[in-house]
Amino acid sequence: MIEHRADAAETSDWTPLERTIRTCYYCRQPYRAAVDATKCERIHEALAALARSDGDAGS
């Protein structure tokens, strides 16, 4: 997904709303499209769920 990341030149003319919807909630990385930010968020959520389930393995 690195090729979908936005650089400072691309983000400089974004409105605050555009910046919010195009930025991953977890790592704050801006992406060129909102769908890519959503994909990044889902990766973070899946990794967190996996980490939580690994903690239950000893039970």
C-alpha cells in the first residue's frame, strides 16, 4: 500500500475533512484515496484482534 500514500505536496491543498477521511486513524498515514486509508485501518484492526486472540492461547 506504500504506493498509495500521499506526500506533503499532495496533502497541502486538502481541506480538513479530506485530510480526516484520507488518513488512517491508527498510524496517521495520509493516503491518496479514502478507500486506502480504510484498508490500512482494517489491517490495524485485524492485527489487534490477532494479538488479543494470541493472548487467550494460554487459557
